[in-house]
Amino acid sequence: MKVTKKGLITDFDNTLVTTRDFILRHLLHTTKRLKIKSPPKNKIVNILKKNPPFEEIFNSLFAKEGPRVLESYREDAMQTPYKAISGALKLVKSLNRKKAKIAIVSNRTNKLVERLVQARYNPKHFIAIIQPASPKPSKDAYKEALTLLQKKGIHTNDIFIMGDSLDDYQAVRKELKNNFYAVSTGPNTRKEFLKEGLSPKQIISSPIKLLAQMYGRN
């Protein structure tokens, strides 16, 4: 029996790894080191929801002091490890056993391979790590990944997309909207995704739940 080839395009931050928690932990560490007051957690989370360029996060939180805090933040950022989202490691391993092809598409890819390793992923389990020329939510953000998976013999209908933010979904072209699954592991809520037009079944609490959507219950 011929097995249908499957493909997955996945976001990285808050989809495969707990980036939000990392930022909160490392930012607290940085402000303590600089002996300055840390912004309220809800203010940080609200800024992260907007998915701005990284420099803008610090400018919004610290105004004129933003560049100095960012420089200090980056000095020892690699010493604070990334952790995998619950169920994400199991999903990636399961998909590799099934010979599925996985590509990461992220607006920020600096040190991404090192972060994968920290979170106990095998970088060889991904066929590509792509920082799109047109960042999400642009409709061209997934273009390179889609072309790559199609060249691997995967039909467009069998390509799934997973992300945690509204930007991830807004970047999906119309013909693939039903193949997008939102994990409620990032700053955007289930209610926000429903308002954006996703069906309840397209919102999953853990990446591992995508496996049943891709392959059925068998």
C-alpha cells in the first residue's frame, strides 16, 4: 500500500520551544544584573503578542535605555537554555519515523540551530530552516517552504502548517487555510484565533495533537 507523503511547515518560537517563558526568565535575569526595575509581566506579554522586531521589544519596554538593556540581554543569552514545548519533541520524532518532511519558517533564525539542540531536537530532523524574505504575516512568507516540500513530491493538500500566533495564520494562502493548526502555547488566545476564522478543531493545546489531524486516528 502506497503511503501518502506528508509535509509540515512549522513556526519555531512558542510552537517548538517556550520562547515567551525564556524571554521572561532571561529579561528578569538581565534587569537584576543591571539593577533596574523589570517591566510588569503583562506589559511584556502584550508587546510579544504583536510579534515586533526584537529591537522594538526593548525600545517599547525601556525607551531610551532599550539598546543598552538589549546589549546586556544578548551578552549571556545563550547561557539560559531554551526548552521544548510539551508534545513538540514527540511530534517531530513521530513525523520523522513516518518519513514526513518538516521545514521551519521563522521571522528570526539567529542561533536557531543552537537553540534546537538546547531543547533536545535533532536538527537533522528538519529539511530546512527558512527566514523568509517577506516576513510573516506576508502571503509570501511560506512560498520557499511550500516550493521545497512540493519538490519533495508532497502534494499541496498534504502540507500542514503549525504556528502559535495570528501572524502565522494570516500568512497562509487561501487554499491552505484549512491545513493550518494553531497551538495555544503562545501569547495569542483560543478566542483570538476563533475570531480570526479558525474552526475549533484547528486549535490544539499541544503540537502532538497535530499527528491525529495529519494521519487520522490510526
